[in-house]
Amino acid sequence: MSDLDLSSEACERRLSAALTEITTHPERWDQGVWALVEEATLEDLRGTLDRHEWPCGTFACLAGTVVIQGGYAEARDDSRLHGSFYLVISEAGCDELRDHPWAMRNWNNPQIDFGGLAALLCGLTLEQSGQLFDSDNELRTLWQLATVISHGRITLPAELDAVVTNIDNSRDGAGLADASA
């Protein structure tokens, strides 16, 4: 059995940290992909993951961000097939899923079950994770859902409100809002 802290405080802290990460670094966020590496050498990618740093040229959805921040992602070389690298869940992350089978969503290949592991790390039910990790969610929607799920304990910091508006507007193609307003 693991030492993973699944208290509501620890789970909410992980979710809040991931939301803050994608808000302050939107270039690393794409709600439509769990984890994708565009520019990195395999050695650099593995080194940054070992140091629990964000891998350069990598972007992820909210679930992928939770897993990467938790230190449960590892790099794989797929260059022979697709000319790229990709991230999977580490053996430690797969062990967490096996220890908590209610969180598993991909029984055939737990190494890509980012949604299941992120749900476990954030203390989410199947329904909550389905809503929160939906690929169509805008950033403000993610913050609003986190507020509801946490019963108001996770809220969008006022100083980031304009940033979220700007990010959502730019993703909608409406152009950038004036974040200083």
C-alpha cells in the first residue's frame, strides 16, 4: 500500500495547483490532449521529469497536468514509429491505480489512464472527473467546476480573473481581451 495522501486537503491542493499552473502558463495547456511533447530530446525530457519540473515543449490537459505535477509521468521514445516522444504514467502511478482500482478507467492499459490517476490524486468521483476533464471545457469552466466540487474551497483568485478571460477569449478566436482592464 502506498503513502499517498488522499485527504480532501491534499486532493484539493493538487487540483488547485494544476489549475493555477494552466492559468499562469496557458502555453502548456490543451484540454484536448492528455500529454504531448513537441520539442525536446529524450534525455532532456527524462531529466526534467526526474526533477519534477515541467518538460519543455510539453502541453497537457488538466488531468495530464495533475499527473505531471505529481511526478507520475515518464517519457517514452516513439521516434521509430511516429518521430516523437510521449508521456505515460510511471510504474509508481500504475501501482497507485492498482492499489485504488475504483479510480481506473483504462484496465487494458493503465499507463495511459491519466484521467483515472488524476481523479484519484484530486479525490474525484467518476462523474466529477468526467465533467472536469471534458475536452471541451474552457478555463473558466474548469475553475467553476472545481469551486462546486470543492464546496467553495477552490476559487479563481481575483488577480487571475482577467487572465482567464483573456485565455478563454483567445481560444474562442474572439481575440485577446485587455488583461489590464
